[in-house]
Amino acid sequence: FTFTNQFGEQVHSKQTDSTYIVANFFFSTCKTICIPMNLEMQKVYHTFKNRDDLLFYSFTVDPETDTPEALLEYSHQFIDIEKGKWQFLTGDKETLYTLAQKKFFLTAMQDSTIPDFIHDDRIVLLDKQRRIRGFYKSTDGEEIKRLIDEIKVLKAEEQIPKKSVK
């Protein structure tokens, strides 16, 4: 994918081939779960902000409203975000929805009956091979603790020497 972050910079998925990804879908004008969900993302971010092999992506489901400028303003709620470490991303609506639905297996769509958006409240962990390693309900503190633990496990797995089977 190629999307635009809160700083107006292009972000390409190929740039992140050697990193783990923690991702979610939200929109900045959400009045329900988005702020609590991103506060939980912030907890995970602060736990691992010094790791070079882990990035955070928050994809908007409302790219018409969530311009880079709007995303930058929204991101200020989550203090001390290092530029490039936690990306709030916007782009083409259909591309965003396809990414959510077909690659992350999450709900993301506009509700045609009301002026709102339907999106999943789960956070997703991807390994370096872009395999989904887990889904974590963002409104459940125990799930967020499990996400933190599983990120640590991914790093530990890297340290295990690979043995060939004869």
C-alpha cells in the first residue's frame, strides 16, 4: 500500500518489510471507541517506542474528513509520538476498506443509513512476514496486556536458532 501520514508524507508498505506492525482502524470524529482504542495503542506504543523493529499504523476509515492536517491535530492527543514511529494514515477510501477487509480481516465501511462509519475495535499484530499473529480487543485491558506479551514473544522467537530437519 501507499498512504499519506499525519505529516503529509507518503508511507509505503515496502518501507516496513523488516518490522513488526501493530495496526488499527479508526476515524477522528468518532464519538465512541476510537479515542479509548487509540489510548490503548498509546500504552503499547510507550511500552515499545524504543524498538526499531516495531511500527504502529492507525488507518482512518473516513479519509474525506481525515486529511493529513486533521490526523496531525488528532494525533496530538497521544503525546510524544516520534515522527515515523506511529503513523496515522489516510488515502483512497476503497483502498483503505479493501486493506481492512481483505488483508487484516477487519470491518471497515461507511454506514449508508447514518452519517457514520462502522469499523472494528480490534488491534492487529503482524509479524515481519506480514502474517497476522493476533487480534486484540482494544477495550479489554487483559487483551492489551496479551498484545504486549505477544510482541515480546515475537522478539524472543527471532533469537531462537533455526534448525533444519534431516
